[in-house]
Amino acid sequence: MATRIEFDRKQIKADEFKGKKVIDREGIEYGKVKHIHINSDTLEVVGITVHEGLNKDYFLSRDYLDRLTEESVYFLRLQLEQRYR
């Protein structure tokens, strides 16, 4: 017997984010989502790996994430710029 799973609108599947744009609030694109990192104990998202250019990947912790939508991941650019200076 199969179980039907119903999701509310606030749930998004993690595997759907691979390749989504990572942009700031002003619409500037910084790369694409390569991985979603999940804490195995709490099952909470702890961050994402952003792929930029040919070989540049960096980790963006959830502290810098603003919101996740079906189209993109928005982050707080000002905090990210201060972190990587």
C-alpha cells in the first residue's frame, strides 16, 4: 500500500535547488547552487555550496541566506562581501 505525501507551500525539495541562481537582493547573480548542506542530527539546512565560474566553489552558511524560492536563492550580499574581504 502506497502512502500519499502532501506538502504545503512552504516546503521545497532540496534536490530541486541544484543549478538554481544565487542572487542578492539587487538581482546580481553570483553563481549557481551546487549542493545543499543539511545537518544530519537536526535535518536543518546549514548552508549551500555556490559554484561560480569554471572551478570556483564556496560555502555560504544559512546565516547569509535571505530566502529560498522555486527560482533562486537570495542572500545578504553586504554580509558576504564583508566575510570575504
